[in-house]
Amino acid sequence: MRALTWISTAAVLTGAATNLTACSDGGATGTGGDTSTTATTTTAATSTSTSAGGAGGTGGAGVTSSATGTGGSGGGVVHPPAGEDFTRDILTTDLELDLGALTGKATITLAGSTTSKAASFEIGDLEIASVEDDSGPLLFVMKSGAHGSQLDLGVPSGAAPAKIVIKYAFAPHTMFDGWMAKEQLSFLWPYFCGNLFPCKSDPADGVAFTMKVTGVAAGMTAVFPASIASDAPSYMPAVAVAKFTKVDLGTTTKGTQISAWHLPGQEADTALGTAHLFQVFDFYEKTYGDYTFGKTAGSISANWGDGDYGGMEHHPYWHVGKNDFKGEEVHAHEAAHGWYGDGVRIACWEDFVLSEGTVSYIAAHALEQFQVDIWPDYECELQYVCDPANGANTIALPTTCNTIDLLNDPLWSSVPYMKGAYFFREVARAIGVGVLDTAIGEFYKANVGKAAKMQALIDHIKTKTDTVGQKAVDDLETAWLKKLDCPVDYTKLCPATP
Ligand SMILES: [Zn+2]
């Protein structure tokens, strides 16, 4: 993510769950005995009713419900009642999206549990059509949740992974909170995944994905990853549809092919913005470690509307606002999220600086290898943050964990980006640029595919230096990340060009 103009509009939408429609199609595949229903939940905002089960069949795996006691006689599988359990680890989500019909099928594999008989997902404003496993329909209820609606299932317990198939319809969205049908772009950050597929938006949760996309209009190209094999945050997978032209930029030393997909008429912008993207990506791989989201990657020009800018870390094909496609910074920034933010996930939303501060630093550090200096731009952004007149300053690294609503918190600002970038730059000056690179790379290799705390990275950096260096890192951590006032004279930053 790079700071965008629509920050405030996205925040407006947090509670914009739309109507939920009752759906009682239980699958009707005829494999069960008598099947069961039903739980109804009414919330203040919406009312939902649900059911599991389908038309009865002729024996086989009968579905019984210990909740409702209306079980069938056709088989031996006892399906537990719907229940809430957000602790079940999602291993993989195989996602099939029909962008024409606005329907989806999510095949979700959960880690086995011998104790839990439930699983819960955020489902935003999805309309659930059916929920089943290999033995037939599962019992489920929907109710109001943290981000729109919540789906609670009954899942038979067992040591083996549990595979659940959920069919549903999704709604078009307009405010960077789901499938943006008009723009033909998905946007799920930070916690809108439930508007596109059943998920858990906690940034610490990682999941591997496969994606299939159908229903794309004739003459258009859909760009999406067919497979994301390494654990990723739930906001990472995305699809973009437009009349794209693909430009191959080169293959890195490690063998990753880097491309750009631009909109009609963007040949010159693409040449400018991606002039060093391939080299920058090569630098990240060599300096910090192997890329884990596939052997192809690159920037997609996202037509988010007039005046759009910024970007979004949809690896391996990250989105860059079409108006920023001509600048090198956002390309380098979003690419760097393959290492921090996506590669190493943040443990809590309060660790936002581990994603954005680290990425802002390593993007500038990579570009300066190729004589592109983006620090003057950062300096002006830092001045804005630090000038009390703008009311934009906040503490970059809060000590709580997931107690804030990021989109409605002061932390959702340039502060983690700029105070974070300057923290790292000052640390590099104190302990050595190469020492810091080594520390950032070691921490990446130890934590890729996992969630981590910013504090853990800082603690690791301190192991790479002597007591004098450790004291310097401590002081910089306090000054840049733990205090409100900036440790610089903001009036001297960002001098006007003579
Ligand atoms: Zn970012």
C-alpha cells in the first residue's frame, strides 16, 4: 500500500455491509438421507436465515444434526451444529470467481482438529448458496460479525485437514472494499476480503491460494495469479481486468521474470516508471532473500479513477495507480512488499510500520543503487507529518495488538511510512548500511510465510552490532517509533527549489 487520496473514503465504508439475503439452497445433490435445517439469526442491521442440508436422497452419507434433532436416517455421518471458531487455521483457499455472474466457489482446506467441531469465516456481504464437505451439506448460520457478516459452520472433527466447499454470490462494490465492478479491479485491503470470498482478515493469518477467473468480457485480459503457493495475507490475492499490454522487463539472477501490464497509451509512462524495476527486484532477491510468490511478478496499471495514485501489494502482480505508473517509487514500493507486508506478515495492525516503514526504506535503498534518489520526496512527506499544524503526526509503533481499527485510526497515515523509513536510514548510518541489510535479510528468511512483530525485527538488528550500536538503535527506536514529536527540525526539511 502506498498512501492514496481515497484513504478517507475507504474509511467511510467500513460499516457498509449491504443486505444479506437468506439462502436456503443446501446443495441438493441427493446423497443424504433426510437432512436438517436451520438456524436463524437476526441482527440489528440485517436479518439472515440459513440452512444446511439439501433435498433428501437415497441413502449414502446421511446428514444429521445434533442441534436440531431432525436428522436423517440415510447414513452414518453426524454433522455437528453450526458453531463459532475463529482459531481454525486456513491452509489453502482455492478460489473460483465468475466475474460475469458475480458468483464464487471457495474450496477451503482447514488444518485438522480433533477437538473443534466448528469453523468461522468473515463473509462481508456475500450471499451464501451452499456449504458442504465430501460427505454432504454442512450446518451453518450467519450473523453479524466484525466486518460485515460472519459464517459459522459445523465441521466434523478429525486429525486430517477438513475440506469445505462454499458457493456464494458476491456484490459489486464502489469504494475499494471488494470487487469493483466498474473499474474491473478487486481491492480487499485491509479487511474487506469477506466481500469477495469467505476468509479471515486478521493480518497474522496466512493462507495459500489458487485462483480461477471466468466471465471476463471479450477482448479483455484478466491478470491474476493462478497459484500463490506461499502463505499470504488475505488481502493479497487480486484480479485486474482491462485491455492490458504486457511488457517483459527481464529475468532476475534468481530466475524471476518481471513484467508490466499497462493500459492503452501508457507506453511512455511504463518505460519511465519501470526503468529499474527489474534491477530493483533483483536487488531485493540478492540482498534480502528469495521471492516466495512465484517465478513471475510485476506491476499492473490500475485504473482506480481520475486522480488516482499510490499502489497496492497484490503480489505477485501488484497494482499501481495509473497516474503513478510513470514514477519509479510506487513500483519499487509495492514490489518490496513481497518481502515485508506480504512475505513477512504483520502480527498486529499496530505493526503497520514493519510493513510500510521497512518497505519505504528498502525501496529508497534499492533505487539509490541505480542513481534514483527518492529521499527528497520522502523528506517533504516527513515534513508534512512532523509539522504540528497538519495534525497528521502520531506514534509510529503503538504497543497494543489489534485493538485499533486501522482505517479509523491516526496510524492510517504517512507516519509509519516516513518515520519508519527515517528510522531505518538512521540505523543504517549508526551501524552500517550493510549490517542493516544483513539483519533485514536474515529476519526475512527466518520469518517469510509467517507473521512477525516490528519489535522482533528491531531486536534482531541489535544482535548484529556492538553495545554502542545497540544503544544507538535503542535511542533511534524511541525517537522515531515510540515518541510523538519528530526528532528533526521539520522547518528545515523539504527546502523549496530555488
Ligand atoms: Zn505499502
